[in-house]
Amino acid sequence: MLVLLILHLVAALAAPLLVRWWGPRACYPLALAPAAAFCWAVARTPAVADGGAVVETYPWIRQLGLDIAFRLTTLSWLMTLLIGGVGALVLVYSARYFNAGSTGLAQFAAVMVAFAGAMLVLVFADDLLLLYVGWELTTIFSYLLIGHSTERRSSRWAAAQALIVTTAGGLAMLVGFIMLGQHAGTYRWSEISAQPLPGGGYLVGAVLLILAGALSKSAVLPFSSWLPVAMAAPTPVSAYLHAAAMVKAGVYLVGLLAPTLATVGPWRPLVQVAGVATMLLGGWAALRQTDLKLLLAYGTVSQLGLLVAVTGSGTPDAALAGTAMLLAHALFKAALFLVVGIIDHEAGTRDLRELSGLRHWSRPLFVVAVLAAASMAGVPPLVGFVAKETVFGAFIDQPLLLTGLVAGTVLTVAYSARFLWGAFADRPGVAPVPPGSIAASLLVPPAVLAGVGLLAGPAASVLDDLLRPYADLLGGVDAHLALWAGPTPALGLSVLALVGGGLLFAVRGPLAPVLARLRSPVSGNQGYEWLVGWLDRLAIEVTGTTQRGSLPQYLGVILVTLVLVPGTAMVSASPWRARIPLWDNLLQPVVVLVIAVAAVLAVGARRRLTAMLLVGMTGYGTAMLFVLHGAPDLALTQFLVETSTIAVFVLVLRRLPERFSARPLRRARWARRAIGVAAGVVTAGLALTAVGARRAPDISAAFPDLAVMQGYGRNVVNVTLVDIRAWDTMGELAVLVVAATGVASLIFERSRTGPRPRRPEAEQQGSGRPVWLRGGPTLYEERRSIVLEVVIRLIFHTVVLFSLFLLFSGHNAPGGGFAGGLVAGLALGVRYLAGGRYELTEAAPIGAGAILGAGLAVAVGSGVVALLVGGSVLESAKVDRTLPLIGDAHLVTSLFFDIGVYLVVIGLVLDILRSLGAEVDRHIEATGTAAGGLAVDKGDRA
């Protein structure tokens, strides 16, 4: 089974290339993937014919006890035959249906094959979570297939509607799966179905949620509106997804769970009432359609209601009838959709009011359509008749339900006749379609499907033997699939349905006004549009109420939520009862007092710069606590981060008023202080609760030994970052690169890769005075500080060398790439503060984007190199060599990963300096909104 899935994946990936080479003919080799699934299922027939199962299990997520568990039983075997057989025929059909100039053909071919693979995942899965993965993959792929014609608004709308409805149902189903699996202690359906299930409201809730997903997928009321709209998809998509595959997923799930869950309170009433109502309303709507494809679409909705009602009833006879109907429906409905595709392809229309004389145009096509429509109507000796008669026999002791099924079948017969009449009859006053020829690759697929439906009827006894093992799961089966079971009540009901449907079609003329009047005042599609519009309006109102551009308001909502939700849960844990030492030495409470005083003063500060410095003091105080706790690496990083943050704040504050506004009012200020205190108390309590709730051994206890033995370093913090938890660091690097790009994109008005700023010509010539920093003369005299320029000139290179020292020594001593990068960034920052944006360009003449990219490439490359030499990704290796003139050299390959970190941090700081610093300087010069600045001439200003 896994090999089949890999085959579909490879075929989907190769599809664009094959289409590029061969055009639509690439569908022929791509059809081999679903054909292989069909042949594989045929070969496994003996294994499931006696009630056995084919099982495959592969380890997946060991920590969660989750495996890729596949299980093929009678029901999934039948679905595999349909997925593979119909899928292969539809792809063969598509090779001729599309022409070489069709847009999006490569995507269609790839997604079609991928969809078939996703359906196989769904029906193979024995694990409920794996089934959900396949379920949602089919949702995504169907969205892409329905929206194939992206240039048409109707296609985009239809795809979005199908996605929203089926995804909402799928999410509800996932919750039901989780409830069921967590209570049972396993997500393997084969194990859940073999043990007692929880009773009461818990199981009822899980069943209702699961059925919401199944009914939404199979377009059963109240989720029926998306399927007719989805007819905007190309006809091959409709023939496969909406007749044989996707919409059958919900029916399959109902059939899979029915043997175990059918006895749960709401199961039978829900599936039977919803199913019969869908059958009746869908059949009635089909009689009003003038588009052949829409007629089949509403007919599909009707038949899906029948399938859900029968397979969900959970009785042995109904199970046998449901599987037979499942097979019959896939055969005749896929064939009819393909017939409509041929009519539309050759005649240029699907409107039955514009079609006339098609039976003379192509006799073979007419024969195929008659066979498929007759099977849909339940005419002997086709398989549709066998299935319908078995359905009637299964519910002979339920008169109310049986009445609904017979009435729905009458409508089915009527719209089947309407389809044949509308597509092939001679219509007075309408010009007949001129005769033509149909390519064999278009006609053969529907002919094969209709032919199988014809042969399967007389072979009903063979089908009975093959499908009976599924029905045996529910107990002893009394019914039999047979073409002739004698003069039974079911036979009489079949004749009654055929006669009633024929009469209903015969009075179609006088009945037309009644059909026009008897309709719901609000259609399903209108209801969906109303619901979506209401949700859109609600979103606008909520957004207008909450998103008012007030950062204090946003932060207040977040903090209040923190206090109310996790804080309420924290109270039950009573973390204050734990005995925790308040301090280890007397310096710690002194530092805490300084932090508290700085925080209180920051709240009352009126100047922005004062508040920022006081907040910085709290950060420096936290770093001192790290020092007192013996964590020099954390302390060094905290000092550097705090200093860099203050520098960034200084850059930003240049464009903000010196003082805070007079608002908020006094009461609001006290409310904010109360929120801050409450958030602080809850955060401290959560920290205590988390520490006290630990039950398993701390995994970091092994880090010191791992750092030496596997990371070859004594600095546990650095080795953890670049070796033990290197994947985490890799993700953080990616986030830093994205953050830097985002900051620059928000602020830069010009290309980041454009020419770097030139110093004014007059300043480049110099004035004969000593120039300590080349950018210094570009500043106005009142902004220059010769002392600062001299100091920066003297210490800049030393600071850069110190950053390199931290980089190279960080594996065994405090430091590392992050700390070294921050030190180098601070060196660039003070150089900018002393000499302005031109001095920053002199100090770093390379683009920040190039440094960021190089750092990320070095970090990723170091992991790939480890893989190429036979190790694991990001695995460290030690190299000890004696070098001339140097002596013993000790090198750990994770150093290169640290170099990548170093470069990314420098690139981030440089990007911030150029965006918040240099670019803001340029904006100030251009707008003249700030006093002082650069001494530039008009030419440079331009």
C-alpha cells in the first residue's frame, strides 16, 4: 500500500514535466498510477473475500505512539477499485478532452493524480488521525481541481465554497476523532471497534461531530449547496470527484463506522432523516434543471442521500445493499458525467433546450447514455436494479423510511428519463446537431463504465460473495444480491418506482408550473451566501471594535486574557503553597529591589527617553540576576540584547514626541497599573506551577555530558544552541531573516540593493583638518563630537576583534556566534552614531541582505556537509591536527554553524541601522522635519 502511495506521489511530481513534453497525451502514462491501484486491489481479492484483511504498519511518530497503519478490508477494497479504475479511465478521457492549448493542464494532471493518492490514504488508513490527513488532502486537492479555471469568478467561488464547507466539517470530525481516540486509548479503528465504547453524552458528542464531517463531505443536508456549485469544474473532475471519489469519502466513513456506532442514540435517526430528505429534495431539484451537468449534480446529491441513509442504518441487509449501491452509483454516474462532457465538447452546449437529434449524431454515445441512465433509474438487468431492489428489501419492515426511499426512487426515474430526453430527443424548432465523429479515447471510458454496470447485474451472485464479508460485520445477512429473487415485495416496489417515475416524466408539461412554484424560498446556495456575508459583516464589526490602532488596548486585551484564562487555572494548582527559597545570597534581593523601583518609575515617567532607560535598567537587573546565579552566558547575552534594544529605541524615538501624551486619564492609568501587577503575579505563579508540575526527569540533566562527548565543548549553553538543539536554532535563524526583511520592507522606500549613499563632494575633498571618521564631516558641527569620533576610531577594530574572540571561544567559554554578532552589531551602531549614515556605509560597504543570506547559507551548509560525510544533519565532528607554526589545533565543525549565526545577527543589526537609522536620516533630510542633521548640498539632497 505504501508503494502505491509513493507511485502516485512520483507520478504527481512528474506530471508537469510530462505535460510539457507530450501535452494532454501525458494523461495516458499518468493513468498507470490509479490503474496500478486497481490491479493491486484485484490481486488482493482472495485476501478479503473471506472477511480477511491486508495490514501494513510503518513507524511514524514514536513519541506519540503514532504509526502509519494501513488496513484493507472489504469496504476499503471496493473503494480502492473505484478510486483506481474510475481514476484511470477519467485520465484516459482527459487526454482527449483537453487540447494542447488548455491553460493549467500541468496543474490539473498533477493534482488529479495526487487526489487519487490522497483518496487511497483515506481508505487505507486504520488510524483515525491518518484518515484525517487523507481527508484534508482530498479537500485541498478538490479545491484546486474545482477552481481549475482561475480566470472565471464562478470557478473561484465554487472552489472556495467547497473548501469552506468541507473543511469546517472536517475540523468538527477531527475533534470527534480525538474524543473517541483519547477515551479508547488508541486511534486504531480496528482496535477501537473491538472494545467497549464510552456511553452517555460523551459518545453522543463524538458521534455528532464525526457525522458533521461525513455529511459535509458527501453533500448531505444541510451541507448540500456546495456540490451543484462545484460543477464549475471541468467535466472529468466532476466525473471523478463528484461521482466516484471525493463525495464517496463521507459515505465510506459512515459505512466504516456504522458497524460499531450505529447503535449510538442519534446515529440512525440523523443519517436516515438527513439522507432521505436529501434524496427527495435533490431529486425534486434535478427535475427543474435545464443544464445537463446540473441535472446530474442534483441527481448526485439525491443519490448520496440514499447512500448515507442505507449504509448508515447499521443492519446487515442494509450494509449489503449499501455497498452494492455504492458500486452501482459510481459506475453509472461517472459514465453519465463523461457523456455530458462529450456532448459539451462536441456540441458546444449542455443546455437541453438547445440540443436536438443527438441520438442520430452518435449511436454509440446514445447507447452508452441509455445504459448508464437505465442503471441509475433501476432498470433490469443492470446493476442499479439489483442494488435498488436490495435496498427496498432491507427496509421492508420500516414502512416510513421505505416510503421515502420509494418516493426518492420515483424522482430518480423521472430525472433519468429527463436526462435522456433532454440530451438525445428530437426537439421541434431546434436545429439538430450536425453529425460528427467522437474520438475513441473519449467514448471508451464511459462505454467501459456502462458496460461493467450491464455485466454486473447478471453477475450479482458474484458481487454477493465479494461484498458479503462487510455485511457480516453487523450480524447474519438474510438478503442476497440477485438479478431475479422471485416475486418479492421489493420487486413490486421496483416496478412501482419505474411506473411512477415514467408517469411523472410523462406529465412534465403540465407539471412544469408546479415545479416552478414548489421550491424553497431560500436556496442552499443563497443560504450559504447569506451566512458568508453575515460572517464577513461580523468580522468587519469585530475588527472595527477591537482593532482601533491602540497598542495599549491590544496589549491590555492580551494581558487581561492571560490573567483570566491561564491565571484562573493556575489558582487551582495553588503554587504559593510550595516552599521556595526567596534568595541564595543578599545581593539578589538588592538587585530585585532595583528592578522593582525602575519598573515603578518607568510607569510614571513622562519622557519617552526616561521611560526607555528605566525599562532598560530592569533588563540589566535581570542580567545581574543571571550573574548571581552563575549563568555568565545568559548574562552576557542579556546585557548585549538590552544594549542593542536601547540603541534601537534611540533611533525610533527621534521620530516621536519627546513626552508622552496627556492621556490616559488618571483612572485609566491606575487600571493599567493593576493589569500590569496582575499579569506579573500570574506570570510568576505560572512559572512556579510549571516547575512544581514536573514529573518526568529533566532532559537537560544529560546536556553537560552530551556537550562534551558529542558536541566536543564545555560551554553547555553554546553547544546546546549549535549541536544538541541545532534544529531549534536553525528555525530561529530563519525567523530572524524574515524579521529583518519585514522591518526593512516596512521602512525602506527605495531598493535595498540600490547604490549606497555618496558623501557630498565638498566633504570628500576635505578641509585640511584631521579626519578621524570619514563620515564625520558630513554632519552639522553642532551634531559632531570630536571626542566620540576619536574614541570610536580607536576602539572600533578592537571591538570587532573582541566579537571574533567571542565567536571562536564560545564553544568552551562564555560567548558564541549570537553574542559575538551582537558585539559586532554594537560596534557598527556606535560608528553610525558618531559619523552618521555615510560613516555606516564606510564601515559596512556590503548589503545587509547579502550578509543575512550568507549567514543562513553557511548555517544550512554546515548541516548538509555533515550529512554528505555520512553523519546526521547538523552533527558535529572534531578535527585535531598539529599545524606548522601553530602547533596543536582543535576544530569542531559546529563552529561553522556558529559563524552562520554570527553573520545573521550582524545582518539583522545592520538592516535595522540602515532602516531605522540611515533611511530615517534620509527622510528627515528630504522633508526637513527635524533640526540639525547632515551638512549636505542640494545636489546630494536630490
